[in-house]
Amino acid sequence: MSIDKDVTSLNAVRALGMMLLLTIAVACSNSAAERKSNSVSGILTFNPGPAFDNEEISIHYYIPDGKTAEMQFQIIMHGAGRNADDYLEGWKSRAEEYGLIIIAPELTKESFSSEEYIGGRFLTPEGDIAYPGSTTFSLIDRIFEFVTNELKLKNRTYNIYGHSAGGQFTHRFMQFYDSPFVDKAVAANAGWYTFPDDTAEYPYGIRGLFNDSDSLRKAFYSDNLTILLGTADTIRDKDLRQTPEADLQGLTRLQRGEQFFDYNKAKADEAGFEFGWQKVYVPGSGHDHTLMSPAAADVLYGKKD
């Protein structure tokens, strides 16, 4: 009889233990869910005004849990697929790791042609340099101010990253637009480039566009710009521009990025200009933003080896 009582007591203790473990597990799970739920994400709608036919721009954003006053602000420029949501998703883990406010504007094909996106509407239809406020480049500062106001953020500077078509946009944005807010930039796996070269016609060079092209180069070379290149981005696919002018820059995206960096480094050294750029490789990456995005975040926010 006493043995039965002992067995019953032991089973009761075991049951109580299991209930406690289950309670702890549920509490931990709820705690993790609460932590995750403290992140903020969504889509804001921005109207750029009459100069852009009032075409609304969706701005995808994500803010991890934490003090926003301590977070840096990262703008992400999508590729030719205009898949801003995918690009934002590719940055979320690094946003959590580094504590970043990330946004990805969606410049749709219906509202912005390929040239209006990658070329930034830098030139008018007549071939003159456009008023800065009418360029696609100008939208970035306006979007930054709009988002910080809407989300009650205190950031006064941002970093910008673009991959593929976004890399084209980013290097031209840094070259041709004078933003008071941008700090650092990463142009990744761009298909081809506009060289600050007085001997080549736009969009491959800048011949005849500037009275003082040395001033343009000096300012451009002092930027904190990273040319980020996948070592396996060597395929001449249908999306790669294959004009004679583009092929002079190299036959692949990797070659073109290397030549763009090396050319400008040599010109800066020759002129005695400060050169703030770096060239960084992502081993094994092809034309893949899911591999390039984490690498870009590490470059910008200081991953320690």
C-alpha cells in the first residue's frame, strides 16, 4: 500500500515538473514573440509631386526592436526587377544584428523607365543637365526626410546601397547629385558605369557636360564609396548591356567594376585628389542580391573578423 502511494506521489511530482517546464517554455516563447513584435514594419506612400506626374512611390520599411535614436538609417535600392520588398527582406537579419532602420523605395517600371531609374533623369530630353530637383536622384533625400518625419525619427544622415540596376543608380547618384544627408554608399554588381571621363560621350562618359570637370571628379573621389563585386558575376546574360561602349569597360560585370575602380583610382592619384573609395569582393557570389546585401551591411557597419 505504501509502495502504491509512493508511486502515485512520484507520478504527481513528475506531472507537476512537466507543467512547470511547459509553463517556462510558453513564457520564453511569448517573450521571444514579444521581442519580435516590438519591431516595426510596413509600407509608406510618398507622392513626389508634379515633376514626377504625382506617381506614388511605395516605401517598404523595417525597424528592429531597440532605441531608434541609436540606429543608423539605411536606404536600399532594388535592381531592374523593382522588387523592393525582396531587397528589404535580404537586409532584415543584418538590421537586427547591427541595429539599422532600413527602407527600400519601390520605383516601378510603370512610373520610371529603365533610363529614368538607372540614369536618374540626369539629362533633359534636349541633352542638357537637368535641374537637380527634377532628377530621380533628388527623390532619395526627399524620401529620407519624408520617412523620418512620418516615423518620428531623429536621423540626419543615411547610407545608401544599390545592387545591379540599383548599383548603377547609386554610383551616378554619388557622382552627379550633391546630397547634404548621404554618408556612405555601396554600389554592387552594376552592369555598366558612367566614367567621369571627358573623352567619352554620356552615358558612358561626361564629354562636354561640365565646364569644370576636375571639380566634379575631386568631389566624387572624396566620397565614401565602396564598389562591391561578386567574384562569380561573370556571366554575359541577356540583362547585361553589350554595346561596344559598354564592352570597352569589360565583358562582364566583374571586369567592368574592376576597371571602373582602377581607372578612377589612377586618375585620383595622378591629380593628387583624395580618394575615399574601396573595392571589396564577395567570394563566390554571382549576380545575387541575397549574397551581396549581407556583405554590403558588413562593409558599412563594421563586421569584426
